[in-house]
Amino acid sequence: MNKLSIALGCDHAGFELKEILKKYIEEKGYAVKDFGAYSEERVDYPDFAHKVASSIENRESEFGLLMCGSGNGINMAANKHKGIRSALCWNREIAKLARQHNAANIMSLPARFIDVDEAKACVDIFFTTSFDGGRHALRVKKISQGC
């Protein structure tokens, strides 16, 4: 059983994929905190991005998984939080590099542009890949320093 805690969030466009991935993640043995949305009724993605990002900031969750139609808006909202490195991922290689090179702690998926099998593969890779450190550590530090 994995002890890793994953915070989930989505808007109405990401709801169906979130529900599929939630079940998949729970079956893998991860602890899941679902911050919504809880239906396909229209909602605003920043509300859920902020809840997931805050869960990581407050150390209630180790990683986050966000979904909206394109993945962009929810990703941008999450990245407003200090210490959050949310990466928009649409395939396995991008998900792996987001962890290895960027120490991403949230993965954002484009629910309207990714199929379920690819999304599951991204989840598997993102939550099991470690940060490489080394030459990437200074770059990640610079992200946190801001402008």
C-alpha cells in the first residue's frame, strides 16, 4: 500500500476524466483527497486549482492532479501559489520530464485532448518518477525565487 497522498481537482470539463483517474489512483493504493468538481455542472477552474495547490502548500498532500478542458487555465491558477510547480502534461515523456527536470508537484491534464490510457500512463510515471537534482536543482530554485 502506497502512503502517497494525491490531491485531485477539476472543472466541469475534467470531471469525467477525474472520476476515472480517481478510481485508478485509489486502486494503486494512493490516498486521494478529492477537492471537486463533483459533477459536470459548469464551475470555475481556479476554485479547484487553489484548493489542490493549498493542500500541497500546507503539506496535506504530496502531489496534485488537475484537469480542465485544455489543462492550461487550471495549471496557470495552481502556479500562482508559492512552492507549486504545476506542469501541463499530455504524454508520458512530458510527465516524466516534469518530475525529473522540474520537480513538478502538480500535473495538469487536458481532459478534452488526452485519452484515458495516456492519462493513466502519465499518472503512473508522474507519481513514481524522482527529481534528478544536479544541474536542474539551481533552475528549480530560480523558479521559486521569482522575478
